[in-house]
Amino acid sequence: MQPAGFLKRILALVYDSLLIGAIVLVLSLLLVFVNSGYPESGSFVSFIQFFILVFAGPIFYSYFWIANKGQTTGMQAWKIQLVTIDETELNIKKTMLRCLISTISFACFGMGYLWILYDKDNLSWSDILTKTKVIKTN
């Protein structure tokens, strides 16, 4: 199992981010239609909007990683796959933790992703802390 390189991983992330952005826009538009306008601050509808913004990405990634054998649509396009180091199946706890760590990695000026360039096994912070790795597929 050959580790995936930095460029493929970042391009898959960009691809998936575009899909997540589209999902957030569609769900937000539906929310505006249902509410007959933009939600007022502090209302239940604004809470739903906040939930959509915060959890659309982690739900997207977790769903695809678990249901699609470690591949999101971006990962399929770039022929890479998320696997566990101990070869167990991915679960919701591990995928959500990976999303949280990835967000922190990005917030640290992308250092968690740039770590891939430094690590001899091409592991990011989220790979190391969740005992996963991204590999090339055929």
C-alpha cells in the first residue's frame, strides 16, 4: 500500500470542499424558502443554519468514508483511499475525530497538512492521531 502524496490529497480536499459548499448552499436556500426569509438571529432557524454550516463537512466525510470504503468523491477522482493502520473498519467516532483534527490542522495555518511533506510516511496530523493513512488505489 503506497501512501498518497501531498498534491493528490490537497486536490481531493478541494474537490470535496466544492461539493460541501454546494450542499451548504442548497440546504441554506431550502431553509430560506421554508422560513420565508433569512432567519433572525437567536431563532431556532438560525440554530439550524449554524448546524448546517458546522456539520455539513463532517457528516459528508464520515458518510463517504464509512459507506464508500474510505473514499469521498474527490478521493475517487484522484484514486486515493482512507484506511486504518490496523486494517479495521472505519467508524463514526474515528471519522468525526479525524474531521475535528483536520479542522484544527487547517486553523494552525495548514501545518497539519504541510506535515505530510515532512513525514516519511506522508502522514498528516489527523492520520497520526486517528491511526489512519491515505493510500493510492488502482
